[in-house]
Amino acid sequence: MAASHDYIELTFTLSPELVEPCLGLLSGEGIEYFQEDGNRLRAYLPDTAWSEQKKRDIMETLATAFGSAPPLDVRHMADRNWNAEWEAHLEPIEISDRILIVQKNKNRSPKPGQIVITINPKMSFGTGYHATTRLMLRQIEDMDLENKRILDIGTGTGVLAIACRKSGNNRPILAVDNNDWALENARENVRENNAEQISVEMLDAEEDLDIILAERYDLILANINRNVIERILPAIKQKAPHCPVLISGIMTYDEPWLHRLLNRLEYSIARTLYEDEWLSCLVERVSTNHSKTS
């Protein structure tokens, strides 16, 4: 029997230009599930993770960034109704001419040759509605993934792992997440898409990195956030120094920070894509005859 999932909905009222920066800051606070609605940003976290101290930390972070904290409305959402509200607004989304994401039980005819990924989101990050997921998918569709062993860190809905499989990858994929809701959802989506040889495991990107990197990988996907990337990328470089890493969850104003981090770790940027306030980049080990990223 599936576990109960009661959540807290935080609704922030902001000027439109602050919605994306606010989302980035909240991602740094460990919140992963969002809805954007004009000048409102709705963020969701398990009720077990909510406290007055968490509220104070969030409001202090936003006040420091924006000069003052935005208005906030807090609402408890019981398991029996909150996911239905989340799913109600979702519609199929065309990532590109090659990838179409369709929510389960909704119809959309693909273009000729277009890959269709069926997702039953259940609030897991990776519906395709956020720029970070779209950027990762656009990076994936332009890569040769055949014969590559892939690791997907923070898999959410499992959409990136599924996209790799449907884009020609034919090796085992390990997808990990530390959220039981995401784990349940990713496994369901893997089955829904008949995506074979994708193992979805409950592992934490930081605490379990030794276990995660026990196998050799040819590509690591990390659509997470700045804070986690800053903590795990040095360990990835140490334990898997030759493995390229495809990163997202970084806001464009953090690009100078990212370049400094990559220079320190002797990674070079092979390709960067941008959308709205976000970026995604493929990073690789700097070769002996290749200069560092400036």
C-alpha cells in the first residue's frame, strides 16, 4: 500500500520578474516542486519538513535577496486532494521537434519521428513544465547515447532516464532519488513507457555517493540545484574523473560562480543552453592540451 503524502503549499505573490529568481532560491532551500501562475509561485514540500524555523529560514533568504520578503500564504494539502489539484492544470508539452511529453490519460498526436514520453507526474520534479527539465531534454536529444552507461541523480519523475532510453541508449541506467514519492512515481513512469533496464533506487546524492559511483558511468545527469551541485561535483570529479556531467538547476546569474567551480575542479564546458533565467551545461574533464573555461 502506498504511503500517505500530505504536503504544505506555499504561495508567494511576486512581481513577474522575481518569480524565477524566487524559484531558484527556494530550490536552494530543498524545495523541488513548483507551479508558476503569473505573479504567483506555489511551492510544495512534505508536511513533515515544514516548521516555523523552516518558514523563518525561507523568508530570511528571500528578504536578503529581494530587500523584503514577499507575501506568503501557507496551506495544508491532504493526500486525498492535493495531487489531483497539481495534475489538473498540466497539458502535453512539446520539448522540441523530437520530444513530446504527454501526461497520462491525455491525448496528443506526435509529429512524425517524435519521441513520446508518457508521464504521470504526481508532483515529482520533471514534468517538462520547468525550464531546467526542458534544457536537459534538449541537451540529451543532441547527444550520442548509444552504448553509454548513464546515471541520473535526483531523477524525480524519471523523465530524463526515460528520454535517454528512447533516444537510443541501450545500456543499463541507474536513476536515484532520496524522496519516496519520486521513487514510486519514477518506477511507475518507467513501466508506463516500457523503458527497460532502468533501475530506480532510493539513494541520496550526497550521503550515498560512494555507493552510487561504485559502478563506472559514461554520463552523469544532475538536474538538481546549485547547493547540491557545489557539494557533489568535487566528489564526482574525484571518483569518476573521466565521466562527463550534464548539469541543470543553475540560474544564469550564478554562471560566474559555476565557471569558478569548474575551473577549480578542472572541468571544461562542452556546451551550454539557456532558457529564461536558467542554464544547462555539459562539463568534461579538461584535457592536458585544452585551456580552462574562463
